[in-house]
Amino acid sequence: PPSPPRHRLDQAMTEEEHSADLQEAPVLSAEDEEVFERICTDLEERPHLAFALAQWMIPNLTFAPSAAIAGTGSRRFVGTILPGPTEKKGFCFIRCPEIHELFGCDVYLHCSQRGKFPVNAQVCFAVLLSKNGQPQAFDLTVPNEYNPAPASASMAEKASARVQPNSWGKQEHEPVGAPPAQRYSGTISVFTPGTYGFIECPETMQMHGKDVWVHHKQIGNFGVGDTVTFTLKLNKSGQPQAIDLSDARPAAKR
């Protein structure tokens, strides 16, 4: 008889097995934990470094944890496989509103990961990022058949609590308390092409105590050092994000 699907094997795991997996995690010394906390604090202040740091660490120093794909602590999404001419080239895309809000694009799906799911099928999937920071789908399953258990408290949870997924750039569409038409002026201080950047703005710094996050789709042709005007929005965690950028020097030709 055929082997049961992997997701059903995962569901069959007992709480004791999950606890055993968690107990295998290395225990940090007091000195190492202090260093870990310092790194977390630095990433909290500079979330744009998280992706570059992960690229450097994986797989040179370590491997991605299983939670990146499945099991305890994983984060999965649901979307629809789109039709398109790229299928003949061995790949296609998944339309997922949640991912589109995070990255501003559909999710790349290679034929080796697609399996037998047809066009327009709704699928549940995990996401990894390409070297350019673009989302790619892995480990496709039927929606609602795979429900990972919530992560238990751990050092990893401490880190994720500090650097929230919202730092990837999920844009909410609720205006801040100021009138929606109000615009601010600032300078793009950091920008990683294909991902996101930050704008230094004294006025918004007084309001929120941090630089303003901006998605690469909003940055367009601007670059580090450019002075821009923008409208301010807050994400669901109340963090400032810039949209609708324009040149602060209308007469300048770009």
C-alpha cells in the first residue's frame, strides 16, 4: 500500500514527540545568550539587515530550520495557481493576497514543487526567498489538511517577536491620525533592491521614534541619498510606512 502523505504523518506526531524535538535545541550559556540578545536588539533597530544576515548564515554556518517549511512554528499561506505561458518553461505563479501585500508580487512556483496540482487549484504552501528576496513556493498541500501547531516558547520565538514579519513590508491601508493628504519630506537612507528601504524624516521621527519603512515598489527609480516627499501609513502593528513617493525637487529632471 502507498505510504500515507507526509502531512498526515506530521498530524500523527504526539505532543511528547514535539516536546522531544524542542528539548534537542541547544541551551545557550549566559554569555552566549547575552550576545544573542544583543544581536536581536540590533536586528530590531535595523530589520533591513535580517535577510542579508540569513543569506550569509544559510547554508554557510547553519541550515534553515524545519519551521521554514513545515511543522511546529511554520507559517503557511493559501493561494491559487495561475495559468500562463511560463508553464512551458517549467514554472508558473501562485496568486496569494497575503503574500502580495507583503512583497507586491505573485509567488514563483517551480514545476518540481507543483506536483499534480492543476491550474486554478487552491493550494497551501510554505515560502522561501530567492537570492533577490522574491517569494518562492515550496511543499504544496491541499488547504486545511496541514495545520502546523503553534510554536512553543524558545530562543527562536524571542527573535521572531523582535523582528516581526511586518518588517518584510506588509502594507496596510489605514491612514495615520494626520489628514490623509498630508505629505512629509525625507531622505532615502537605506535601500536593498527588490526588497525595501528606509526614509529618514525628522518630522516622522518625532512622531514614531524610527525611520519610515518603504517597499521597493514604492521607491521606483529613487535611490539612497534622494530626497523625496511621501504619504504616511501605519501597518497593523502601528509601524510607519511610506507610500506615493515623489521627488522633493519638482524642477529637477530625473
